[in-house]
Amino acid sequence: MIFGQRDSAVRFGWGPREAAELVSADGCLVVVDVLSFTTAVTIAVERGSAVYPYRWRDDSAAAYAARIDAVLAVGRAAVTETHPWSLSPAALEAAPVTARLVLPSPNGSTIAAAAVESGATVVAGSLRNASAVGAYLRRSGYGTPARPVVVVASGERWSDESLRPCLEDQLGAGAILDALGAPRERLSPEAAACLAGYRPVAADVSDLVTACGGGRELVERGFDGDVAAAIAVDRSNVVPVLRAGAFVDAAD
């Protein structure tokens, strides 16, 4: 288990494959997908929706949504006046509240599903709720040898489906590790390096996300509102926890 960081109480990694390697049944996995899955989850949950992550946006997603009597989120470009629910955080802020929302995502949802299969607690973290997530982890006793924390930056995909690490998720992970405030000796080298990379630029995190590749892509596609929602650092006190297949507020 060399690559599982098992001798550390606080771990960090990238993407679905490393999440499966790092997660522990007695611990908590924090999924970080700043642009835009976990930001969208946070907004939907703080508005009162239960969010059901789903790995694929295809016919099976529509069938799943129908089976649980939920609204299915569509792609950003497919939003209409009659169906305003999508992966877009800005669209979700403006859309009518729905009790159940199925939110497909090939990155964040896939990681969440794998973690559930392990038995771990799963939390959706982002820049928007980083301090709230850190406080929740401390209150719940996570970040100790008996209850390890795994912070996973989801990353994106290249055209060949390989993992593309992205700055926005690294910064989101660093913000959560900073908010957790675990002693240095509990951090794996990977988690310590992520945290060390975040702290010197914390004051500039909004500008960095806007200017990085992921931020520029959304701005150029006309979704600058999604970037603005994602960089609203610590705007939310909601901590979405995955229970019975849906993200709901930990306080509920």
C-alpha cells in the first residue's frame, strides 16, 4: 500500500483512481470539483435540494431520475426556460428549487460513487464552503489516525479521457486542508505539498481561478457567472454529505 498514504491521517490525491486507493471505510473523503460539480452541489443543497450524483449523462441518467422522481440536470448549453437545471452553478442559483436533483458528472460524481462503495463518509467541498467543511471535519473527529481524511481533487479529462490535473481543484483542496488545521505530522507528503502550495497564494485564489485554463474556458464559452459562483470563497456554511444516495446538508 505504498501509494495509499496509509500511515498518514490526512491524505491528498487526484481523480477517481487515486481516490479509490486512498479512501478508508472509517474515514471521510472530501470531493473537490470547483468548476463545477461540488460548487453546484453546494448551491443546490443550500437552497434545499437533495442532490443525487450520477456518473453518466445518458439515457440511464434520465431513467434513474424518473425512478426516484427527481429532476435531471442537463448540460450547460442545453438549459432552456422550461428546464433551467444544469451543472451550471449560476443556473442553479436562479432556477426554481426542486426537492430532488440528479446531477451527472464524469469526475466528481464518479469519485463520490466509488467512495460510497468503500463505506466512507463523503463530503462535497469547494472554495465556496472550504471553511465550513474544515470545521465539520474537526467537529466530527476526522483527520486523526482512527478517522482519516482524504481530500481528492477531481481534475478534468483530456480528449483521450486521461486525467487532466487542474489548478482550480488543487486550490480548492488546499483551502480545505488549510481550514482543517491538522498538525503537520498528520499530513502525508502529498497533502503537505498541496497545503504549502495553497497558503502563499490564498489571497489571490479568486484571480488565479479566473485566469487559469478552466476559468478561461468557461468565460470564453459565456459562463463567467459559473466562475463567479465558484470563487465566492466561504460564501456558504453548508456541508453537503452523501446520505442514502443524495448530498444533503450535514446539519439536517
